[in-house]
Amino acid sequence: MSMVRPAIPQIGTQSTFYAGELDADVARMQVSRGDETLFIVDFRLGRRTAHRLMEQVQMPLGRDAMARALLRFAVTRLEQGLRQGIFPDSPTSEVEPIIVQEDDLPIFRSFLVEKTCGYQERIGRERIVPRPARKTSPNETRRSGPSGFAT
């Protein structure tokens, strides 16, 4: 007798946009199981909250950086919610709004920081980390291979 396991819910991005009537950036996320949409969540980052965030980071942030951070935040929150079972199991057509709150800023701020090593060198799209090695001459620099793509 074989048991059929239910498909694992998949998280996908429907769109990111600025909602003028809400004065907020929105990441619309869809959670599906197979071909069936279970639910849709709008993660909203209001302009005031975004300004507080920029003050904490102490640097101007472009719209693209905020959108990437909002997407990373949304995926993290959805994964946590799915593990904890706080989202519906049965399909719903209602869009659930989740507003980024003041309490979320430390986590959100961590998604704004680019994950790099202080020793990385960018060469084209690749990042190379020089590694200490036995040199054959005083002017030689040895490098490790590509460590991934830069975004």
C-alpha cells in the first residue's frame, strides 16, 4: 500500500508595486500547492516605516534595495508561518494584508545589508576572495575560485 504525500506548498512572487492609495510598497506573494492557489498575501511597507528604516541604516536606499529587502522579508515570514501552521490549509480567494511594523525593523534591516566578505574583490559578475597562500614571488597574489554571482 503506497501513501500519497500532500505536495509541499510553494511560495511565489506575483508582483511588487507601489500602492499610492496605501502610500506603501507592496510585495504580493502567492502560496500554492500543485496548480492550486492556497492564498495570497500582500506584504506592505509604508513610507513612514521605510523612512524610519533609512534613518536607522543611516544611508539613502534606492527603491530596488527596498523592494529586494521586502521580498526577502516576505519569503522569510511566509516560511515561518507555514512551519507554524498559521496560514489556511484550504484555498481562499481573499488577499491577506501583512503590514511591516516597527517590531519587524531589526529583521527587515538585516535584509538590507549586502552579504559580502570584507576581503572580496568583484571581477565582472563574480566575487573572488583572495586567500593567503605560499607565494613564489613577493608580487604574486593568489585567489580562490568564484564564490557566486554578485547581484
